[in-house]
Amino acid sequence: MLTDRQEDLLVAVALTEFSVHYEEADPELSRRAWQLAADRLVDHDVEPREAVNALEIGE
């Protein structure tokens, strides 16, 4: 089971991926997804490049 922090970080990573993949198709939606991801990262004082490491997955 994931902690609330891990869930928020996982959502932030997913929103970031979404933002990257839909940047050309819908720039406004992409921007909004990135902003939501950034808000979650700020709430947990995590830099975007640190999010996956903070989840402690893939190792």
C-alpha cells in the first residue's frame, strides 16, 4: 500500500508524462497537467527530477 506522499508523487509523475506526450496535440491541456504535477511536487518539497527517486521504485 502506498503512503499519501507516494500516491501524490506517482500522480505527479503520471501528469508529467501526460504533459510531455500531449504537448503538441493540446498545448493548453499539457500546460495544465504540468501545473498540477508541479503543485503536487511543491506540496512535498520534491524537485521534478527527484520524483521517481523519491518514490523508491525501479531499484
